[in-house]
Amino acid sequence: MTDQVTAATAPVAEEVGRMYDRMTLLAADFLGAEAAHGYNAHLGYWDTPESEFTFEEATDRLTDVMAERLRISAGDRLLDVGCGVGAPAVRLARRTGAAVTGISVSQEQVARANELARSTSLLEHVSFQRADAMRLPFADASFDSVFALESMPHMPDRAQVLREMRRVLRPGGRIVLTDFYRRPAPAPDVHPLRRTMGSTTAQLDEYPLLLRAAGLRFTEMLDITDETVHRSFAFLAEQAERMRLKLENPEATCYFNPQAVIDAPLLGYLLVVARRPERG
Ligand code: SAH
């Protein structure tokens, strides 16, 4: 069972959107307008413990590890579900020649992502709009691939989002996503991430079932916890200290220094690849 937010809470998508509006403004305060332009809002990926990638390089590397599995080429239509401020979508468009549409529930993010697209020569190939993944405002079979980098944890209902992804995918099209899962722990299973960031964790073994129920075929699942979580959290803790970030509430702490509020050993990270069957 997915650790779902109950129906008694206010609409999750709107809350998450407001949270990302606040975090986007705070990032601009902390990092300065320039640094806050087009940053990656996701974990870094280090192929080996010896990798000397900076955090920034490692966050781009995670985009690339996912992109390799999308198998897209010039002219393909790609949907980025949960686009943040646009850095992954712009990178994908630049490196593949695909036409990328990004969606986010945060208006602040969408505005910045569109600014980023305007500042590149990619304006015709990349666009962003405010939309909820639970009800995608796109026609059936209108994309060749779907990409969701660290947005699944915020979805009120993973099954519904996967059904929507399948609907907008052409037959044979692929989905590549990442998600957090809860690792078994001897300690009481309380997950601060859930309270402070409008997120839930998946179960390690639920994706094959979720995908099948949504009419998708399971292609690949990788546990990328070791390549991502610990080093990313350590970097963010060190950055918060170095920049003396004023993290005045649990929400901001969770975003800018997650190690301080999340029990990191309980958090696992998954990369999942699926496809819509050619028929059916
Ligand atoms: N993929 C981006 C941002 C990751 S942060 C990056 O890697 O930089 C999570 C993103 O998911 C945010 O942009 C947030 O607005 C988006 N999101 C959360 N819930 C959503 C929903 N219901 N529909 C669409 N986007 C959503």
C-alpha cells in the first residue's frame, strides 16, 4: 500500500504548489537571482564513491542517467511532469533535440522556467505551464515519452498519475521516473518528509503492480539510493552551514537541509522505466 495522504487534507496539488512557490522565492533569496536561475531541484547522482563530481554536475548526471533510458531523438515530444524551474527540461531539449513540455503546480516555478527557456535559443522547443499531473491537460497519445524527476513523491495518487501518463503517451512510448521509497527500519516508522514537504514514499515492491494496473509494462527498476541520497544530503548540510542559511521552519529545513529533519537511512531512491504497450 502506498502511504497516501488522506482525503481529509486540503487538495494536495495546491498545497504542494504553494510550498514550491515559497521555496522558489526563498532559493532566490539564498542563492541570489543569478544562481537561482534554472537550477536542478533534485538529488545528485555519483556513479561511484570515488566520483569527484560537484553537486551541480551530479544533479545534471541524474538527468542524464534518466535521459539515456528515454531513448528520445530530435523531434520527439517529451512531457516533463513536475518540471521545477526548468533545468532538466532545457538540458533534455538541448542534448536530444526533443520538444519538451514541462508542467508544475507552482506558478513561480513555471514563470522562472519560461524565463529560462526565453534566455536560451530553445524557445521553440521548450515550454512550461501550470498543470496538475492528476488531470493532464493534453490529448490522448500526444507524447512520445514522459519524464518525472522526483515529482512522484508529491502525487496524491500515484496510480491516477500513472494512468494519466499512459493516456497521453503514444503506444510504445516510454516513461522514466524517480521516486522515494521507505526502507525497512528498526526504529518507529515516522517520516518527517511527509509532514513537512507534502510527500509520501512508495514501497520498494509496489511499482510493477502499480504499472500493470495502469496498463503499462514494467521495463526496469533500479535502486539508486547509494548513488544519490547520502552524498546529496551531506552536500546540502554543508552548503546550509557554509552559507549560514536561515532555515526558519521545518518546510525550509526539509528543502534546503533535509538531513536535519529526515531520517536519511529510512529513505531509498528508485529509478523506474515503463512503456505503454504497442497494443492495448
Ligand atoms: N523535476 C524538477 C523538480 C523536482 S521538485 C527538477 O528535478 O528540478 C518536484 C516538482 O514536482 C515541482 O516542480 C512540483 O511543482 C511538481 N509537482 C508536485 N506535485 C505535482 C502535481 N500534482 N502535478 C504536477 N507537478 C507537480
